[in-house]
Amino acid sequence: MKNILITGATGFVGSFLVEEALRKGYRVFAAIRSTSNLKYIADQAIHLVNIDLTKKESMVKELYQIKRKFGVFDAIIHNAGITEAVDVKDYFEVNFQGTVNLVETLRGIQMLTAKFVYISSLAAQGPNKIIGDIATELAHPSPTSSYGKSKWLAEQYLQNQTDLDFVVLRPTGVYGPRNMGYLSYFKLIKNGLEIYLNTKYQQLSFIYVEDLAAVALVAAEKKTQSKIFIVSDGSNYSCHAFASLLKKEFHKQTLKLVIPKELVQLVCSFNSAFSKITNRSTLLNKDKYHELVASSWACSSIKMRKELGFIPQTKLEEGINKSIIWYQQNKLL
């Protein structure tokens, strides 16, 4: 049986990575923290590994014990990271330095022999400058948020490791069951309010969470010369089209409001100040402002399809339907 280490295993994407690895017959080592909620990784076949990416000494102890008992990993999917923070330095401590610490720890105990798949983000590449542009892996990254910059720094670090067989996946907007990031917008549409930030013609792209998990396992197993792949369902949408799909599911007519970017900026600045007082993070913050009002997140996943041979199975309308069903079953919507 092959061994796989999955970091960030208890989160939205991580829990689906664990399920996909189990389905493919791996012995799964799920990296967790002492405070992690294990609700979605309760399978008794999962080996839980208590890892703090900011503490190399404790990682050495935990991972060396695994090596002694089970041998080295056949694959590593590094998914751990943070998407929200009160203090922007936390992005770099966890997303960048945490990646450095993991690689150096694995190297130090001779466990850096497996394919290393890094779950990055399209935010590391940054939004397109204008509507009509389509992001590809050839474009030079220009991230606009600290989150995106921390992911890009981690990517650069990996590219400089000559002894590391790695693949970087840059997923666009990841959605699906267990995701809380889109829930507020789903609720707005259900309640008859259709809100746009800056423009209703903003271009978006998506990937259903089960498809992301599937391609991550493909990347872990497939030999490829390329190192970076954008991951999307292959289509691009206007935010108006996205809202229309939600309205269709809810059978709702809505009141449409376009919030000027000046007002969006004001709200983001207020939220950031309030977050420092309450010590609670929010997605609508000053650091994410430029991402929120960007004209286009349209991208191409042709390289993923050609070189990894992976074709996403879930269309946006189907994925939205599955998400709504899950929200309703869990009394969230």
C-alpha cells in the first residue's frame, strides 16, 4: 500500500483530498493541528499526524515516527494554508514559511523522495488587467493581495529546490459542499438580493472541489515535465451568469445592486480596522480589495487537460445544485 501525506486535511479542500486518496487505495496520513475539527476525516483508516508547520522540531518527531513504522511517503499533497488573516504577516508565516519548514523537515529526515503537489491559488498569479484577457501559465504572476503574494513566494521557493519533484496547482474559485466562502452570497440570492462589486460584468472561473481533489491525485501520480497548472472547469463566466444560475435554483427574482468600487474600498477599510479590534478575520478586507473589484479572473486550463490528461466532470450548474443541497441538509441555507 502506498503512503500519502496530506496537509490541511481537516479543511474544506483537504477533507476531499483525504477522501479521494482513500478511494484510490492510499494509506493516508492526514496532517492536523491539536485544535482541528475532525468532523470530515472520521474514517478509522486515516492516520492522524499532529503537525504545526511553524514548529520544525515537532514536525521532525512526528514524521520520523511515521518513517520508522511505515517507510517514506509515495506522495505529498501540501494543502495547508490560510485564506484569511487579521495581520497580513500571518499569510507569509503560514503559507510561505510553513511550506519552507515542511520541505526542510522532510529533507532533513530523508523523506523528500516523493512527488510534492502544492495547492496554490490563481491569486498567486493575480487577476487579469482587463475583461477579455485569459490567464495562462505563461503570464508572469502579479498578485495583488498578501494571500496571493505569500502563495507566489512559496511557489518560487519550490522552483528553486533542485532535489524536489514538485507540481504546483493554481485552482481558481473552489466551491462545493462544506465550503463556507460562498454561503453568504447564496443566502443573498435566496433572499432576493443580487449584489455586484464594481461591475456586473466581472469575469469569473470555478472548479468544483471534488474535481480539484481528483486532479491533485492525478498530479501526484503522473510524470510530467511541467511544474505549474491552472485548474478550472474549462469555462469562464460573468458574475451576472453565476447569479442567474443561483436564481434559477432558488426560483427567485432579485433586486440588483452594483456597489461602486469607492464604497467597496471604504467597507473593506472599515472591516480591516474592525478586525484588528475584534481579532476576527473577514474576506471583505483592505488587503483583498483589489481582488474583489478586479475586472477578470478568466483563465485557461488547457495545459492541465493536455498534459495531466484530466477533464473536470462537474459543470457549474450541477456543482451549484450539489452545494445548495448540502447547505440545506446541514440547515445552513
